[in-house]
Amino acid sequence: MITKCVRFANRSERFMHAYSVGLTGSQAAWAARKYRGHRTVPTHIMDDMEAAKASGQL
């Protein structure tokens, strides 16, 4: 039960950080999936978003 709470807290933290960086809901979901091993999304997220959009992943 505790591990589920920790996972939820970490995922929520990633979403909150993504929103604070300026991402929309779908962009935040993509970033949360891509950077699931990190507690926050990296600062270069916008560059990664453009690269993913260009390659058709997003």
C-alpha cells in the first residue's frame, strides 16, 4: 500500500512540475511517461517536445 502512495506522489509531482514549466495536459502526460524515472521533468523538456513532434512520437 505504501508503494502505491509513493508512486502516486511521484507521478503527481512530475505532473505539477510539468504544469509549472508551462506544458499542457497532453504534453504533461507525455513528459511524465518519458521521464518516469525522474521526480521532475528536465529543463530541456521543450527541446525534447519539438524533437518528438518532428519525429511523429507526439
